[in-house]
Amino acid sequence: MRLVFLAVPFRDLDVNFVPDDTYYTLAIARSLAAGDGPRADAHHLTNGFQPLLAFLLVPLFWLGPGSIAPVYAAAAVGAVADSAVAGLLR
């Protein structure tokens, strides 16, 4: 079901389907990509995030400012993880 999110226009995906935790992880990934360490803001280091997801998203922030690729990638990783869990629960 979550794979359908990848076909949704960015504005609809952003407004309707991206939870707050995703924005937090995206902010940390953006900070890591910039070489600033794991920060959700400009001042404080954090260790309260999902490191695997953040590290997977870092290269997408190197595509340039304003790229929507990290948001779609986060949705894709969630869809793949959900599919894997569903398959294991069968």
C-alpha cells in the first residue's frame, strides 16, 4: 500500500502522508550531509534518531538544496521495510 505514495505528487505526499518523525530524520540527514554532525537544529547534537534511515538519506541531500528526492526515498524505505515485515509475518 505504501508503494502508492511514491506515485503521489510531492505536495500531496508532504501534506497527507509524511509523519513528523520523518521530518526530524530528514533534518538530521541534511545536517550529516553538510558535515555538521547529527543535528536537528543549528546548535544541539542529538542521538535520538534512526541512524540507518538517516545514513541512507544522506547522499540524496548531496543532490542539492530543494531536492525532493530524500522525501520520496524515505517513503520508499518505509514501503520496503513494511513489505519485508509483512512477508516475515506470513
